[in-house]
Amino acid sequence: MLAIPAVERGDRPARRHNCATAGRVRRHARHRRVPVGARPVLFFAWSDYLLFGWSVPFALLIVLRLATLGFALSVGYHLLKTTDALTGVLNRRRLSEIAGLAVGEARRQHRALAMIAVDLDHFKRGNDQYGHAAGDDVLAAFARVLREQTQTQDVIGRIGGEDLAIVLPGTSLQAARDVAERIRTALHAGRVTVEESAISVTVSLGVAALRPGDESPENLLKRVDRALYAARRHGRDRVEAA
């Protein structure tokens, strides 16, 4: 028979002590795990380290990666604060800031400045008929047409539900009317496809230009609103100037 050695009572506390020590080590290891948010930084820093060989200190690569991440987060936060998520154009607050700066610059430089307000005709009726998802698609297509028909220096923003506005630096009233007519024609001729259905879209547009007595954007905005209201009152799908 095999002889099984007897276990002395004095050995048992030592075994419990060893188990307790192992438990503390495991808990300590868990506490020292890399936080989830830091893992991408370490991953890309290690990739850079392998790419550049041993010539660049690993700590420096971590610092560079953290700086890049901070810059990306800062840009993303700025875009969230200033951009309308649905259409990709500026939100109302940022557009108002840009309009104020543009008016001040135009007055100092004695340059022309114009503004266009654009409203989708019967948008709420289309929402009721096709649904809000279709309405979102129409708004996104609407903003895309405005970007295609304007120049790089022109600034587009969403000022309401279906209302967008454009600030046009260095543009006279007549030139702004021409831009507005191009937008109206492009939207009138085109169709927005929603769930395999083509939806025709028309817009009403109001145009106004900066005058010598305008010391702030408010007077210009009031005239633009008045012109847009006239376009709605006179049958929609048209351009009016004030």
C-alpha cells in the first residue's frame, strides 16, 4: 500500500496564508489593468514604436498620441457646438455670429454683403404624408443643393426647422438674386428619392443686401425675413427681394 503522509494541524494555517497571498496578488493585478480609454493610445503608441524601431522613446510616442487625441476631441467638440447634425451646415447660433462678423467686416472694408433666406414649401405637409425619416432626407438633400449652388466663401446655416440662410460676402443684391434663382431652379427641376419614391421639392427665397445705415445684422435679417414672407404670400416657389 501507498503510505499517505499525515497532515499536521500546524500546516493548515500556512496553506490558508498562501491562498490569501495569491488572492491579494490577483486583486493587485486587477487594479493595475490598463483603463479601457487608455488602451487605444497605448496600442497606437506601441505600433509607432515598432514602426520607428528603437530610435524614438516610447514615452514620447505616448505623449504625441495623447496630443493628437486631444486635438481630435477638441475639433469634434467644436463641430458639435457649431454644426447642425442633420444637414451638416452651421447651426443658428454660429450663423448669427458669422453674420455679425461679416457685417462688421463689410462696413470696415466698404464691401457688398447679401443674405438669402430659404424655406422649403409645405414641408410639414410632406412630413405628415411621407414620415419624419423622409423629411430628414429632404432636408439633407436641400442643404446639399445649397452647397452646390454657392461658393466657398458663402456661409450656410440652419435657422429653423425647414429654414436655411446663406451669408454671401462681397455680393450685391442683384448677384444674390441670381444665386437664389439658381437654387430655386435646381430644387424645382430635381427630385429627392425617398424609399424608392421621387418627391418634388419647391422653395421660397428672400434676398436682402447690406445698406449704408445697417450698423448690425438685425436690420439685414429683418429685411430678409420680410422678403421671404413676401415670397410665401405671393404663391411660393419664387424669389423676392427687400
